Amino acid sequence: MNKQEKEVVLRTENLTKKFKTEREDLLILDNINLKIHKGEITSIYGPSGSGKSTLLHILGGLMKPSSGKVFIREKDIYLSNDKELSKIRNTSIGFVFQFHHLLKEFNVIENVAFPLYIRGIKKEKAEEMAKKYLDLVGLNERLSHNVLKLSGGEKQRVAIARALIGEPDIILLDEPTGNLDFDNAQNVLDILFRLNETGTTLTIVTHNQDIVKRCEIRYSLIHGTLTNEV
């Protein structure tokens, strides 16, 4: 199937974000038009302060744009009320951040199952599904561990399993290896690219050129302008 025939999972129309300061309006994102197709692994490269995280937060329904639209499977997500938007984030989007944001009062399997708890799925069923994804990221022997006792790489793998468990349309990743040493970073990346080979749609914002080189689709974000790197 060529790119024209692939389903568009996420797209934007003329996406713009400005932040007001006492002196001026700062233009962070300038008229961004982006399409992410099902099964693609996409990188968005830019230096620190380029607006990468802001873009990812808007794509993920965490921050409203100043103007423009974000569609997930042709639904304009910012036409939704807060309750509907929360449901979209829980069912259609998986998140992996540089800082894993695990819940320290929960063990490993509970952290992964948490998105299903929110959906009202019973604990036993949710944790059975969590085991599947923890096995996928190589943590099937850490189910009952306190997350505070895990290594940085293990914590990030828990975050990846948590992002996967809801079987979202797309997983958005913000510098997923930025807090890891080289070996752990390579391990996490290998897991992500294996997931992509099975059809998982991934979009990674990063300033790491090694990640960019491995991605199928590449964009750069400089001074608020998004450019497709051929």
C-alpha cells in the first residue's frame, strides 16, 4: 500500500500557537500542516526551544492551539468538550514523555493497567492485559516491583507499555530517550522500532539526530515552521 492509500490517523490544518508576553505575542508554531499515516514512524526534529513539545501537546489534546485544527481519524478534537477530549486522550492517543510520569504509589503492573482502570475495566482484566504489554517490553519479571526501584530504562519501558495498553491510534513521544544513558536509550529505541514493524503508529519529537536517521518520515521544526525532510 502506497502512502496515498494509507489511512490518515492524525492531521492538522493551519495550526498556530502564540504565547502572550508583556511586550509582544511570541509565535511558537506558524501555520503547521501535518499528516500522519497509519503505521508510520515519524520524527519531528528541532533544537531546544523550537516548539517541539508545544506541538506534541497540541497534537495530543493537552494544549489548545491559538488557531487551526487537529483531526484524529477526521474528528476535530478541539471541537470536543473537556469530557470528550479526556476520552479521546484515553482511547486514541498514547503518550511517552522524557520523564516517564509513573505513579509512585502503584507497582509496575498497576501503572500499566491505569488507563484501563480509568475506562472502568475491572482490575483483574486490566492487569491481564497489562501483563501482555509488559512481556512485549521485556518486563514480565517486574510486575509487582515498586516503580521507584526500577532503572531509568525500565521506567521508560513501563511508560511505553502503559501507552500501548489502550491500543491507541497513535503514540506521541517527547524525547523518549533524553533521560537515559546510551545502552538504555538503544534498548528503548529498539523496542519502539520493533513495535512500528508490527504496525504501531509513532510520532517522536526529538533533538537527537540518531533517532531521526532511523525514522521513516522526517520533519524539522525551526522558528515555528515545519518542513518535510526528504
